[in-house]
Amino acid sequence: MQEVSTKFSKGTVVANRYIIDELLGTGGFGAVYRVQDRRVKGNVFALKEVADPNPHERQSFMSECTILKRLDHDALPHVYRVFEDHERNRVYMLMDYIDGPNLEQLRQQQPGKRFPFSRVMHIMAPIIDAIVYLHAQQPPIIHRDIKPANIIVPANDDSGTVLVDFGIAKEYEPDSTTTAIRHCSPGYGSPEHYATGTDIRTDIYSLGATFYALLTGVVPTDALYRMAQMSSKGIDPLLKVNALVPTLTGELAEVLAQAMAINSDDRYASVEEFWQALQACQVDDTVDEILSKQPVEETPLSPVTPSPAIIVRRLPQPSRPQKWLIATLCGVVLIALLSGVVWGAGLLPSAQQRDRLAITPTASVAVQSPTITAISTQQTVMTTPTTHVVTSPSPTPVAATPTTPPTVSPSQTVAATYPLLTMRYDGTISNKFTTPSTDTSMSLSQLQQNGAAIRGYFSVGAGLVGNGNFTGTVTTDNKIQFLVPSYSGLLPLFFTGQIQKDGSISGSYCSYQNNSCDYTGGGHGAWHVIPS
């Protein structure tokens, strides 16, 4: 069917009753409008049309209407009536209008184009319940086009999400096939969309792909391409989610990998089983929560130019209690230093004790072993960070002696520190995959840091390829790791390293696949950079 060439303008009256307010969307089928009911003022609906349908399209549309009219679920739109306009050769379906953006639009607005795990679980809970409801119908109803763009999030209500667009929904008949060639969205459609008949596990694949995109900010590799690569090279090009976002766990990565298995028999047997596996995952997404709740106006990461604009994160100033604490700590240190001058060097704490008592200008987290209980945020540039303190009893100062180091009881709060990175590093990289090895320059630029989380732009000099944005983490023991996604079909690059006392970073890297290094699939070697 051809794209509709004529669309109704605002104010047009359809069926002598519904006034067109706004064009909501278009496609090969026709269009969807927001309309008002002339007979009942204040009633607003969505009006879906199929323009110039052939007999098959008319029958398909009527089937969709029949399916939806008998459904009753809060996360599914209710259909009120179906009617035809023989003069214009159109068929209409009147249904609930849900005011709000779709989930794909919201995803695009998030830092990194992704949501924290806890929020994804909250948003998707009604959708999971709706799919369970559909699959429980007799016969089961398969949606077959689950994706973020088909999930509406009502304004100011994350918990009221609605699954829309049943254009290719089917009633599942076990003894027949329900093939819909290419009637799916790339990245979200299962392999059986392109080949054999669909069943309830088709929706499980699409749900897994939806979670994948919402959690990583990356639309999954399309199933058709995955099948082709696995057939020709024996390699699945779909990266695990924890390879794209290091804060996600391997347990979660395996759950989504099973949901998106190429062979439908390898997937979860039901949506309930998939949901239970997701709920069992322990994901500490505190860093992601901070990033999502403190968005920063910043330009997209891109290759730097000779004089790049530097975006500095502006954070709230310390509150009065925080300022009082900082001033008090500084006073204690000052008094201790002055006292040391009077008493003489012989009574000063040992070097080990001074290290334990030193206050360093780095980002801090308050931890109560073994669980992190609060995380601070800091500016991207080298500045004094804001410190968040757990409200627990303050330890009583203990007089240090030259022979007995100060101790901290298990109930006391211990300060852990993240190293602060600069905004640019330059150095060298060696690729041992080539013969002879290739040595060239490398840079980490536009680097932004939020506690443990880091992101920036990776680039290499002549002889190697792989430039791209990276995301990663640093640890309190000065370790660093980050991932550069796939470039022109090549495997992603995974970097690990150690931050030295002089600020330089040295480490190794490898091509990354199936949650581990693949030394036969691409570049690997050593790297070293220094602050610029």
C-alpha cells in the first residue's frame, strides 16, 4: 500500500462526529489522529485509520480491532468502535488516547540514552503484566512488535505505561504458522519473524531486546544479521550488556542473553519466568541513578578539534552541615600540625599513620564495610568535590602513638576515595595483533567523571582504527577500565589499567567478545598515557 498522500487538517470532522485536533503519526497504513467527540465535550480519543485498504489489509485491520475490543487491561488501550467511510475509502478504529511521549523518545533524552536498572524495572512492570495477560488469552495473543516506541509513558506517571500498536498482533494457533516477514522493527524482532512461525517466545525476545536498549542506550544487533554472522563466522555479534555498560552485572547479561537467544527453544518458557529472573538480579545502579537525576547540559561526545569547547559540570555547593564538617576537619588537621611543631618531630605520627589520617582532595564515598552507602559527585576538572556523609555516630578521636596505628571499629564509617582524572590524556598504544606490531599514538579526550563512572572519547593515530566514545569505571585502588564499542564491524576494545602516583596510566587492552578477551579476533597489546 502506498504512503497516504492526503492527511486530514486540524478541524476536519470525521463521521460527522470526531474533530481532528492533531496528527499523531503516519505510516504505510494511513495515520493516527487525536480527536475530540462533538457529542460529548471533553472526550478525547485516538483515531486510527487505514486508507485505501485492499481486501487483505481490511481483513487484517478488522482482526486487530476484534482482538482489542475484547481486551480489558490497564496497560492496553481500549477500543470503543470500528467504522468505515466508504466515500473516502477508509476504515477507522476509535480507541483510548494516552497523553505522553513514547519510551523511545524518553530514552533519547536520558544521559547516555539509557535508564538505570531500577527505573527500567519500574517502567516495564505494567508492560510485563500486559504481555502475561495477552499470553493467557484463549487462544494466546502474540503482540509481535514490542519495542520502546510502542510503549507510551503517561505524563508524570512512570507506573502507568501502556503498550500500543497491535498492527501485527496474532492469535497463536499451535498447529499453524503465523509468519510475518519483515513485519517487525530491526533490532527488536526475533529470528522467527524472518523465517518460521511466531509464538509466545517471540514476544520474550522483543522484551529482552527492549530491556537491552533501555539499559545500554544501544539498539541490539538485528536478529537477521546475527543469524548471518553466526552461520558464516560462527560468532554472535550481539554484545553482552555488561560489555557496553560496566556497572551492569554478568548475571543480568546472561538473563537478557537467554531471552534473546536465536533458537527460541533456548529462551525462557514464559514471560513470568523471564521477569522472575530479572527480579533476581542484584544490580547496584547508584552511579546510574546519580547520572539520571543530575543531568548536565553538555555537547555530544565527538572527535575533538584543535580548540574543543570544554563542558564543566556545575554541581550544587555544599550544604551548611557539609561546610561545617569540612571546616571542622580542616581545623583538626591544622591544630594537629601546629601541635606537632611545638612538641617536636619525634612525637609526630609515623608515615603510615599520617597516610591513614590524611585528608585528600578527592571524591569520597562513605562506606560501611562491605557495602557502599553513599556516593559523592565531583566536577570533571580538578576541583574540591562535594562530600556526602552517612549519618552514623562520629568516631571518638584516638591519640596516635608512634607504635600503635589508629584503628576503626566495624561500626564506624570509613572513607574511600576515587582518583580524579583530568579531561585529557595523550600517549602511545601498541597493537600486537599485527606482524610486526603497530605502535602509534592514542588519546583519551573530553573525559567526564561522576564518582566511579567515567566517559569520554578514544582516538588512535595512523596505522590503527577504532576511534569512538567510551564508558567505564575507576576504583578506589586506582584501577581503571573502559570499553570502546564496535567500529565498522570490528570487535569492541576493552581497556584495563593502573593509575600511577604521577597521574599517568598504563595497562593493556584486547578485542572483546562473549564477555572476555578474544586475542584471535582483533587488536590487543599495551597502552600508556599521561595527563595533557
